[in-house]
Amino acid sequence: MLASTFAVGFGLGWAGALLPQEPPPAAAPPARAFAVVAETVHTMAGPPIADGVVLVRDGRIERIGKAVDVAVPDGMPVWRAAVVTPGLIDAHATVGLSGVLNVRHDQDQLERSAAVQPELRALDAYHARDPLVAWLRSFGITTVHTGHAPGALVSGQTMVVKTHGRSADQDVVVPLAMVAVTLGDGGRAGDGKAPGTRAKAVAMLREELQRAREYAAKRAADAEAPVDLGREVMAQVLRKEVPLLVTAHRAHDLQAALRVAQEFDVRVVLDGAAEAYTMLPELQRAGVAVLPHPTMARTVGELKNGTMELPRLLLEAGVPFALQSGFESYVPKSRVVLFEAGVAIGHGLPADAALRALTADAARLCGIDARTGTLVAGKDADLALWDGDPFEYTTHCLGTVIDGIEYRDGPR
């Protein structure tokens, strides 16, 4: 059974700022057939399996079950652990765009030259070999939803990527996952530039969606009409192919996001949502998913009414959510989502719900649940191996498996 407490309000949550400056990682090792044997296997597709075995072949899970039912073929290499879980999924970060050095040349998460830039692709800025990617992988994180950061009205696109550390093109799972939007104080331009107020920000967002609607109609009627890269992306939002990832914290900004979603009939994922607990029935009725702000985020400014109990409150209200390491303009721009989950557990989130929020629920929210998030035969072989309960402070991650490739980065 997973632990119900986890005391880690400091320390490794700051690890990104303390990393040694390592050279880029070597090319990933080749995939091979092997077995993982563990005292407990959490499949997240059913009850935990005691004395479990996972057979991996050709990058996928070939078979999974109890050791008495799943024989390890003669000569097949075996990797042993106390606990095995699906590879963890960070449901929102900026890793790969915000780098380990925290200096100008590795900070590509926010372009401030314009307020609305949906055409900016995370794929074009993602640095797979930044040491921070490997650092996250060493804590069992095999997949990250990453991209442009909050801080502009429409700052750009996000993507879903595996943490192999090879290249953006090799590691990408979903090139365009969501479009990042910021409402409230964080999206204001300042210095007399628009948007300067909440009303202006929402009006500009509505105008952009309306223009995208008109653009899509024009393109449908005339295939030779000029292409506008930004409007093409927003047209995908209008077709519900891509959701808006709206970073907002105060209740009236969250309500504005729901209002826009209803007016234009678009999908919205709420990011941060510090005051979401004040409007849980409304969120439940709207059917939106929430990425609660990192539990270790500083509760100042827009987050001053935030609470570390938000994941628990969302769970109890039946509002779908997943956990994230998040972003803040101060260091460390990327945290470790495993520790965020541990703090949430310490503030009332059941441990099994926390593991779901890092695996199956995160995969569903990111639209990759057909491939990963649970340990099921036929899915990607994405696993995290532990020498104990993953939510215990003294537990180490022994390594990860991504698409059947073994990474023995630890123990961490």
C-alpha cells in the first residue's frame, strides 16, 4: 500500500537549481527484450499485483501478471525492484524550453514581443538534451507535457514528449497538445501595452477566437486563401481538436475562462486555479479539467488564497485533475512532480489518487492514454522502478524504462 504521508516541503523540489553542469547525455541505449520482477506492480488498470512480472519486448509491454502465471523465458535479462509503477507523467511543465542553467540562452519558454502568438511551436524550442530532462527522468518521470509558459495572453503551444533526451523529433508524442493562455495579473503586458486590464485581456482573446472563426470559414470557402499560422492553430481550438490551457488563479478569472469556453464552445483546461475551491460545483458542471498549482508554489500575489489541499478538494468534488510541476518566473523554473504529489498526499490527497494523477489521469488529460499511463499488454513499455514506496522520503528511483529502453540514472 502506498504511503499516506510524505515530508518533503523543501530540498529536492529545488533540485533543478542545484544540478551539476553535465555534458549532454549520450545516445539512448537500444531497446531489448527483458523482464521486470517486483514485489508489487501498480498497473493502474486494476488492483496491485503482488510478486509481479512485466515482460518487455520491442518497446512494448508483452505480458504482465503474477510470477506464478508469467514465466520469464530462459536467458531473458531480469531487472528487480521492490515496486514498479507506470512511468510518471508531469501534466504541465516548461522543461526543455526552460533549461538547467537559468540564463538567457536556455530560457525559451516565453516570447514577449507580442501578446498573442499561438503560432509559436514548442517543438521548435524544445532542447531534449538539456540536463534537466535527464534529471526529471531519474525520478521516474517518463513523459512531460511541456511548452510555452504563462506570462502572455497567448504565449504559444505546448507538446507532449518522452524524456529520452534524444531530440525533439525523436521524442515527441503529441506535437501540438494545447495552446497556452494566461488570464489575470500574469497575462498583463504593462508599460501601456495591451492587455493592461482583465477586461482587455478577455476581449482580446474573444477577438482572436472570432477572427479564427471567420478565417476558418474563409479558408473552407476558398482553399487558395492566404494561410495565417496563428489562426490555423486557433481554428483547431474552435474545432475542439486542441484545448486552451488557461492559466488563471483568482475566481473571477476562472469564471472568465469558463465564459469564453461556453461562448465559443471550446475545450478548456484550467492551470493553476488557486481559488478553484471556491467554485467547485461550477467547475464540475462545466466538465473542465484542472491542473492544480504546484503544492510548493509560493502563495503570494494571485496565489495568496491558494491551498495545498486543492488536489484533495478537487478529488472530493469530482473535478478531473492531474498533477504538475508547473512554472514560475523565479527559480527553479521546473520542479519534480513526484515531490509535488508527496506534499499533496501530506495534505489529504489519498496516495492511490496521487499515483493515478501522475499516471492514468495525467495520460487521459494529455490525450495519450491509448499509449501510456497504465501497465497493460500492448501499451508503450514506460515504467518506473523503486526500492520502496515511491511516496516515502527514503525511497529511491532505481531507474526508468521508456518505450522499452532502460535508463539506470539512479538511484535517486
